[in-house]
Amino acid sequence: MSGFPWGGSEYLWAKMAEQSLLEGHEVFLSIYDWSVNHPVIIQLQQQGAKLLPRPRFSKANLISRISRRIIDKLPLLNSSYSLSDYQAVIDCQPDVICINEGHVYNGVYEPNLISLLNTSSIPYLIVSQLNEENCKLDSNARTSAEKLFSSASYHVFVSHHNLKLTERQLAQSLPNAVVLQNPVNLSDLSKVPWPFQSTICFASVARLEVGFKGQDILFEILSSPIWQQRDWQCNLYGSGPDQAYLEDLTYHYGIADKIKFMGHLNDIRSIWSDNHILLLPSRAEGTPLALIEAMLCGRPAVVTDVGGNAEWIEDEQTGFIAEAPTPKSFNAALDRAWLAQNNWKQMGIKAHEYATSKLDYSPGKSLLKLVLETSKI
């Protein structure tokens, strides 16, 4: 990640690194230099991982913060990272390289990295967390993606939806693709007791970044006359670059008294002791940890049909699916949910049963298995 020091896209590789160290392997972490490392990075260092920090402020970082719709209209840009920025990785003489991408095409815009991988002959695999429906590649970017992806021993996705979406965008199959799950931030997987309060409490658990998470869509819906007449409260859990904008938006829509910004909470179960249902009006996803965690805690969800959401939610059984990340579509799904709120508790029980049966309880080990297989190829 270049825009933030940590996020949901980092937990899978971190769990794999932790498991690697436990099994006696040597681990190097090539990450952006954030001056102050995230606690997970510090813990990995204490367990023996060696840090290879890369400079953060660069043209590539700036580009990554521009709207993807703008990037897609540009030709493939020269990498702002020179070969020497990646050379530290090669100098470690690793048996295998695992490349984690917040977005499936992050590596495509780093031709120097691709060149180094090709010339080093070190086997590698890729973990891609997110893709978007509106992401369109020009011919140069497609060629670069094909080169990067086809040479990988494995290409890991966190949802079947994003795998198929990538194949459509590239107009080719990815025979080396594998779908794995991200780890959840829960040690207790039992259901959380149902909240007792009569006012319906919605929870939006997501980074405050509307371009991906769509909280602006939700606010527009909740400002409509019919929702203004209903008894609800919406609690937002998370932080991010759009918090000030979203706070202003609550006043613009006249719902500031109904929206609470709760900040980031590490205790996921405490969130669900106070809330009845998860709302995720996302524009793009991998498979959101917040969704799986809510289901494990015994809560239904209203989600958009992006990423792996529909691979976990069965409409009107464990939650409600909006066909598209638009106000009209999400409002229709949310209204269906509201009218069925007497069924939410039972739906939460079904959600818990489904999530516990489908969950990979050791995703770090699952990824490490592929890493070790790659090192022998």
C-alpha cells in the first residue's frame, strides 16, 4: 500500500510471514518507509523478519492516489523506482518472492520491477486483493500485465469474482490463479448476543474512502424523506482520508444527528454488541474482512455485488445484495432489509453457520504452502 501504512490488504501476507518465521524460514519485508511502523510489522521484526524499506514519496505514489479512471486513460508510465530501489530484494538472494498488491494492477505500473523479476530468474507469486469494474487497461498495460502475471508461479485472488473480472479485462485465462481467504481479526468465533436497544443500529465498518467504500451513497439514501421518518442510527467504524468530507456530507444531507463517527476499533465483537446489521455500499472490494467478521458474530449484512460479497451472502437468507453500487440499487436492498428486520436475528444465525463452515482457519498456512511450492518450481 502506498496511500496508507496498513489495511485489510496486508493481513494475509503478514500471517504468511509470521508462519514462515515460526517454521524457521528467513523472511525479508520490502515495504514503504512510513517512519513509524505498524504494530504488525514491529511484531514480525521482533520475530526475526528483516526490513528492506523503500522510499515512499515518489511519482509512483502520487500516481497511485489519482483516480483509477484517470490512470486508465494514460499510457504505461515509466517507473519512478529505479532498479536500485528493488535491488535490495535481489541482493538478499531469496528462494522465492511474494508480491502483495492492494490493487491487481499495481505491479503493472512498475516496469523496472518486472524487468528485475525477469532477469533475476527468482520464482515469484502474486497476491492481488482488489479489482474494479471500471478499470480498463490500454494495450501497453495489458502487455505488461500479461508478462507479470504469466511468469508468476501462482496468482492469488481473494474472490472468484475478481479473478473472473481480471480475466475479462485481460481477455485471457489465468491458469495459475488460486483463490484464498484473508484472515479475520477474531479469536472468539461464537455469536455475539443480539443488541437489546429498540432503535435500529446500522454499522458501516470500512476505511473512510468513498471511492472504494461508498459511504457517500449510503448518506444520500439515508437523507431521503422515508428514511428520515424511520428510527435508526448509523455508526461508522474506521478512519481514512475522506472523514472530513463525510462529516460535511452529513450536514449537507441533514442527518448529522443520526450518524456517528466511532473511529477505528480493534475489538470487533464490541462493535456487534451494539449494532444489528452491517451496511457495505462498496464500489469495489476484494472480499471485505468486515463482512466475514460480522457474519461470524451473527449479523446479517446489506452489500453491493462487488468483489467476493455475493460469494458469502445469500440474498434474503444471510443478508441482502444490491445489484450495483448506486443509490437506487442500494436503497432497494436496504429497504428490503428494513421491511424484513424481524428476521434479522435468524438471518444472523444462518450467517454465522455459513461463515464458520466456509472459513479458512489458517489462511497464512495456505499461502505459505504456495510460497514453498513456488520455491521448488
